Amino acid sequence: MSSGMRSLLSELSKRIGKEKIFTEPEELYSYGVDAYTEFKQPPAAVIRAGGEEDVRAVLELADREKVPVVPRGSGTSLSGGSVPAVPGAIVLDLTPMNKVEVNIDDGYVMAEAGATVLEVDKACRSHGFFFPPDPASSRIATIGGSLAENAGGLRGAKFGVMKNWVLAMEVILPGGKKLRIGEPVYKWRWGPDLMSLFIGSEGTLGVITRAWLKIYPLPEKVVRVLGVFDRIEDAGKAISQIRRRGYVPMILELLDRETIEIVNESLGYNIEVAEGMVMADVDGPRESVWRIAREVENVIKDCGGRTRASDDPEEMEQLYLARQGAYAAVTRAYPGVLLEDITVPLSKLMEALRELDRMRKEYGLRMPVFGHAGDGNLHPNICFDPRDEEQLRKAKELFVKTGQLAIKLGGAISGEHGIGLAKKELFLEEIKAVRGEGYVEVVKMIKQLLDPNGIMNPGKIFL
Ligand SMILES: Cc1cc2nc3c(=O)[nH]c(=O)nc-3n(C[C@H](O)[C@H](O)[C@H](O)COP(=O)(O)OP(=O)(O)OC[C@H]3O[C@@H](n4cnc5c(N)ncnc54)[C@H](O)[C@@H]3O)c2cc1C
């Protein structure tokens, strides 16, 4: 440990208490990886922040000593975002800051950064409301991490991503200054919009400590429509047609045959195996929801699918959990998985699925594809044996090729998992192809202004 770090930790322990500081290798190990598992770099110290004052103290001293700080929620990042990119970093664990307060009269929930998305959702449900964004990791993913990644989820087809639900936020900047952005009211207007700077910035500009989030009334009734297809591209067609014809199901998910097989094998489900499956949750008033569900079924049939619909809560929960567990099922089945997160225009879903199928055959690797296809977001999971060098090489090449496919189709290399360490090169390729060189310049200027010593999560994105 460097002498700068030693003096920082000694001063910090006087200010926040030594019980919040961890430096033993066995305590640091798990903070050196995240759910992406490709990257490993244990930090020099972990600080478990008990409150805003702790965060301020860490960012003040770290900035003074120019020590890198990596904010961390639950480490479920799927892009290496919460793994330090450089040695000698402090990981700032926000999970102890987990207060949740629902304000029904004013229509919001206040959550500290370390509260999980599910805790926030559950707190609202007891009042007849819910919190719509639901990353499949919602049981453990934190509000801070989900804001920093601008996470989406299964209900994204109708409700969008985290940024659509934020009324106000508090952020601590490098140096320890506090910034409050917005107010917990449904309309406020002053610019420039600093909120958008921090949402999706992957911990590279400051630490989000709390947020005031909009809530939404629970739907009166939900009917789940399942579409089963003999050709994967028809499943893609059905999804784009459902949207094209003006239906906005709350959930609009896609699973391909390999995913269904792996979910059945790994998690013990008994889902009908087909080339493609579409799961559409139609919500609405009791008297009209079945009519709309039937119309969605008709769209699916027009696209060559067979359908089934149910409003049985138990059956619906089982399928939701099966889809939610798809990534875990794949990682259980394969020792190596490179997870893609591309988004394509809805009209290009068919082409994307056809092309992905061709690519998996060309490379001879298993590549289950599932995703929040209702918003054009697909997750090809490139499976390989890491002990086999040829497979590893092919998997890495295929990872780049799938990203390039998204760019070619007018989409994005990441819909929700972020750039982190995993997609730095691909992101620069995307910028070069579509965003223009001004993009890098402006983002670097913002970084320089907010974080002149470059302490916030250095080495991520292109910062
Ligand atoms: C099984 C599984 C399913 C998933 N499904 C989805 C999905 O459906 N949709 C989706 O969008 N993502 C999904 N993810 C990815 C991941 O769960 C999300 O990105 C999640 O929002 C990250 O939350 P976290 O608390 O784990 O953050 P972490 O992984 O700890 O951190 C993520 C990033 O945010 C930064 N950060 C963390 N907290 C703060 C803070 N308070 N202030 C500033 N920066 C911070 C970190 O430095 C890092 O760059 C999934 C992951 C897994 C493992």
C-alpha cells in the first residue's frame, strides 16, 4: 500500500470510523470482480459508506491524494463497470445506504443509492403503486448502480429506462461538494439538464447518494400472451408488428430455442421448446384487457405464431422468473459467457435475429439469444470454454461482430449494460461510425471540469 493511501486511510478512519474501512486481501477479493467476470482487479481498500458524510469524506480525501475511487452497488454490472481498471483504487460500497421512503400523496419514492430496485418496488406495492424499471437483477441491483448504468428491464417496452423515472437526485462530486439536481415534483425546468450528465455516466463523474423517483399505479389486470414460433425471425417480426400496430405491452420479451433449452435444463422449468418465443404482458382495465390480449394474439398469429394467453398469477410469475433467470441459467451451463447487449431499430429485429443465427452457425458456438426485444434490445450470450484457446478467440471475435451488426443496422452496441471495460473499443468504433469526433471531445471536457484529477472510476468508457 502506498504511503499516500496509508495516510488517507488513517485520516479517514478518524472521520468516519475504522469499522467502515477494509484492507485485508480476503475482504477485498470479491470487490475486484463483477457479474461480467472477465476482469479482475482487487482494490487497495473498500469503504462501506454509512451515509452522505462518509461519501463526502472519501471523495474529499481521495481527490486531495489523487486516489482512484470506484463507486459500487451490488457489482452486478455486465460490462466490468464496477471492477477497478487501475491498481491502488478505493471501492466505495454504497449498499449500507439503503433507506426507502414512499410519499404517496406526492407520487414519489425516495431511495438511497444502496437500496435495491426490488426493495423500492415492494415498498410502493404495499400502497397500490409500483416502480416500473425492473432489471432482471432487481433483487440485488441497487438504485445507485442502476442510475449510473441507466438500467432497463423487462418492463422497458412500456416504461423505458431509469432516466425516465427520476425527479431529483443528489450527487457528491470529487472534492466532496454536494450537488442537488431537480426537485421531487413532477415538473421543474432549469437548464442545462445536469441530471442527464450523471445518469448513465457509470460512476465516472460523481457518486449518486439518493434519488427521488416517480411511481406508477399498479395495473388493474394483466394478461400474459405467449407466442411460439417455428422460425426465430417470425418472433422478431411479431414483436415489431405488435409495436407497429400500436400495442404497448408492459413486457415484450423474446427467447430463442437455445435459451429455452438452457433455462429448462439449468433451472428445471418445462417451457415448450420452439425456435422462438414471445412473451407479451398486456395490462389495463379489467373490462378491456382480454380484448386487447386477443388482438395481440391475432398479430402473433398473423406472423406465423401459435398463441396461448393466461391471467393466472402463478403461471405468469413462473414464466417471469424463468425469463429473469435466463442469464444465470446460461452462466450455470457454460464456464465462459460473453454477454452482448445490442439494440436495433424495431423494423430491423427480423434481420438482426436472422443474422445472429447465421453468425452462430458460422462460428460453431452456442449463442442463446434473449432480450427486451420490445425496445429492440437483444442479449446474444456467446458461450465458450475458456480453457480452449480457439473457442476463446472465436468468442471474442463474435462479440465484436455482433456489436458491429448493431452499428450496421442503425442501432447501438449497448442498450442498458453500459460500456465499462467490456465495450471500450467497440464504443470508439460506434462513435467513429455515427457520432462524430466532437462526441469524445465534449465528454472529455465535461470529465475534466467535474473531475480534474481523474479520480472517478478511471479507465472506464473512454475516460
Ligand atoms: C442476472 C443479471 C441480470 C441483469 N439484467 C439486467 C436488465 O434486465 N437490465 C439492465 O439494464 N441491466 C441488467 N443487468 C446489469 C446490472 O444488474 C445493472 O447494470 C444494474 O443496474 C447494476 O446495479 P449494481 O448495483 O449491481 O451496480 P454495480 O455493478 O455495483 O455498478 C455499476 C456501475 O455503476 C457505478 N455505480 C454504482 N453505484 C453508483 C453510485 N451510487 N453512484 C455513481 N456510480 C455508481 C459503478 O461504478 C459501475 O460503473 C443484469 C445483471 C445480472 C447479473
